[in-house]
Amino acid sequence: ELVDSRDAIGRIGSDLVDTYPPGVAVLAPGEVITKEILEGLLAAKADGVRIAYATDSSLKKLRVLSK
């Protein structure tokens, strides 16, 4: 399901989320989304880093496994 990114904290992500550059996955499918991961992604986005592969590259919503 697609949920507000803040509601995704503590849930299991189902998307690969990558920052480019450098092109290293920050979040892999099956990984628990933590506050630190989300804040890092949002900070990178704010700095102009491209967010790749996420269902919503704005990071307003993240795809997670249903409960």
C-alpha cells in the first residue's frame, strides 16, 4: 500500500529507493523504514539529489507491505 512517508516509519518498505548520485540504494525492498533513513532521504532530496526508483520520487508517500 502507498502511505504518507511519516506513516511508513517502522513499516516494511517494498520499493528500492536510490539517491543519484552516487547511485547507491538507501532503502531496499523488505527493509524496515526508520526515521533516520527517511530523514536522510528527505535531506538529500532537499539538497537537490535525484531520488530514483521510488514509486513517489517526491517522497511524500512510500510503498510499504500491507499489515
